Amino acid sequence: MNVSELEWTGTEQQIAKAAFDRAYQREIERLIESVQGQVRAISVVEDVWRLHDFLSTKRHEIDGKYDYEHAALIFTFAGFVKDGLLHLDELAGLESSKLTKIAALARF
């Protein structure tokens, strides 16, 4: 079966949404920490523009990355695991075949 055709039970949808939200919160915490460090390092106007460019890029990346679409969740979760935003054990309760696919994709 194609991963985009996987069925998600009600319980799996709850687990997936909680994990998705957790990864988003972690990403935002990382971003805030990074921005705070960059702000402390501002000494010239070029640093301000560099921060602006960084924030514009991050907003675009985050907006694209956090699209909650069931057809892509296997790939989304694999990316989160690979990026250290989520741990496989936080997806406990998903069907074992889904967890296996996520783990395999996260290794690449």
C-alpha cells in the first residue's frame, strides 16, 4: 500500500496530532532561542538586516513544514525524527507498520 493511502484510526489521529503539535512547539522554542542569541549579537545595522532575512526564511520553512496532511504524515514525522524534533517513542500507539516506515525514512 502506498503511504499516502494509509488509513488513520481515531486513536492514531489523536496521537499524530499531539506529536505534530509537540514537534511544532519544539521548533518554535529552538527558533526563539536562536533569535535571542542573534539579537544579543547585533552591533551594526547589517546584523539587523541579516536577522530579518533569517526570520523571513525561517517563517517560509516553518509554514511549509507544518502542514498537517494525513497523506504526508509518514514523511512529515520521519523528518521530525531526523531533525530531532520528535522521538519515535512519542509516536507509540501508531500501527507498527507506520512506525517502521517512519523509522526507516528517518535514517536517510
